[in-house]
Amino acid sequence: MTSAPDKQTVTLPDVGEEKPFPEYDSAIEKNKASFVQLVEAYYYQKEEWNEDDPHNYRMYYRRYYPKLVDAFEHEHGAITHFYASSQVMVASVLTDNDEIHMVTGLVGNRGLELEIRKLLAQCEKLSIDAHQLPEGRDRRTSMEMIYSVVSDSIGVLDNAKQEEETTDNMKVYSPVLDHLRNELGYARRYYERCTQRNAQFKYFAGMVLGLLVLAGIVFLIAWAISRVGNPDLAPVTFLGSLSLVAGGTGAMVSVMSRMTFGRLTLQYQAGSILLYLLGAFRPLIGGIIGLALNVLIVGTLLPIAQPAEVAKQVYFYLGIAFIAGFSERWAQDMLAVAKGSASPGASSTSQSESPSPSGGPPPPQ
């Protein structure tokens, strides 16, 4: 791996006003040079790559090269790492904008060259995905790990070209290829951990927003009922508000617990907006389930004995709603019991065989 290519040039003799490379002039004028153009100028300015040069184009390439570097860096960021093969026109670059660019069109399709081509293609795909990470340490580390595999792969190709073993002596390079694949696999796993962490942050932010929305809904409902002035609605309002908030809090604590112990896996490909929305729905769903279970208990559709003391009833309903939001599986079991109790002709035996609500809730789902 080498540093950024040198942009210093020597004073060259005048080669006339003719412009044999209008595409270079256009790229320089627009400050949008491609990496392919930069690599062409990098190689063809050298005598060993442009020996048969009757029109003295090599001097043009030398003049264009530093300007192409400037135009490339203007659009893609300053070059921090640059690696070019000494045997074949293959090069790669990493910029401070966390972009990896490669020119690999001249890598062959047989033997070792084919394996290197596959590795570079996988690196390119992973670098595109990794660039979607938020700007910062995770993205930079991911791109540097990927670029390390890219530059090492080109270095292997260089060595093989020098020894003329690109086709017939794959056994010599098999351990090296395995090592490069392992390094790429490690880079991919690091990227996936970063994407999961980023997705979980967005999901958690959505949950916080959802819990605030739920609290706002509870406040508005309580305020509207208080304006009615009917004292009989006060217990109902209190139970509903308590159930909604406790259920939403239980749902949020459940997700936080799974995040802490590494048991929360999200589909990070879903996109930021969907992750925020799904996170916001989680406490809302938990609150509604908590409210539903307490309504079923009060309506005697769930055969759960309630404490006689009013003070204990508050903790009872609070605990039921919290557990319902915390454990989806336990809430589903309770709803199944209520459904069996409400079914016509349901026997007491079938009810007694349903999941016992006195047992502790299973681990959250």
C-alpha cells in the first residue's frame, strides 16, 4: 500500500497547441475526472508503459496527470491511499470521503487472475454497501479494512505476474487467497455489526418517540374525560392510562434488554424511515396489549384472581400491563385463554388446561 500519487511534475518542453485528449480537458474543466482517466494518465506518462510514442503523447499525459488528480479529488475527496500494479494496468484508491475506486478491467479470466478478479469484485460490492454507513469511525474503519484486501490482492497479482505463475501454479497461492478471503469475511462481519448497531440506534430513537406519543395520547384522553365531569369515569381513565403507559414501557424495556445481550437482530436493509416507524410502533403496540389484557381481567374474561385492596390493585394492573408489553408470547397466551373463555360452550376443564397466568412470563420474544 502506498501513499497518494505524487502530483509534482518537471518542466516540460512545449508540445504545441493541439489537444489530442478532449475528454481530459472536459473533465478538468468540470472538475469531475474519473478514476479510469487518472489511471490512464498515471501509466501512460511512464516510458515503460508507452515506449512506442511517435507523437510524444507521453508528455501530454505528464501534463494532464496532476490536473486529473486535482479534478478527481475535487469530486471524491483527497487521496489517502493509492496502489498501482507494476505489471498490469490495475490500480485502486481510497479517499478521505471513504470512497474506494478500482480499475480492474485488465485482470485475466484464468487461474489466479480469475480468483483475484472475484475477490476485487466482492471488495467493490462491499465497499458500496459500507459507504452507506453514517460518516465516522465505523465507516472509515470498514473502508480501510476493505481497501487492505484490495491492495493485498493487487500485490499478489504483481508477484504472480513477475514469476509467471498466474495460471499454472495455483497451489503456491492458495494459502494466500484463503487468507485474503478470510480478511474480506472479517471486514464483512465488521460492516454487518456496524449496520446492526446503526439500525438499533434508529429503532431505539423511534421507540423513544413512540413512547412520547403514547404519553401524549394518554394525557389528551385523561384531559378530555376530566372535562366531562363524570366521576364514574375516573377509575376507567386511571386504569386505561396506567395500562397504556406501563405496557409501552414494558415493550421498550424488552427491546433494550435484547439489545444489551445481543439478541436483537434488525433488517437494516429496510431503510432509516421504516426503522424509525417500526421502533415508534413498538411501545404503542405494547401499550394497547397491556390495556387489552387489563380490560379482559376486569371483564372476568381472564380467570385471574384480583387483589381485594385498592392499593394492591394499582400494582396488580401495572404489573399485568408491563409484563404484557415486555413479553409478546405471554400476552398471546393470555389472549388465547380469554378467547377460550368467551367461546360458546367452553368448558371449565378446557379453561383449566390453558396456560396458567400465575406462572412467570417466558423470556421476551
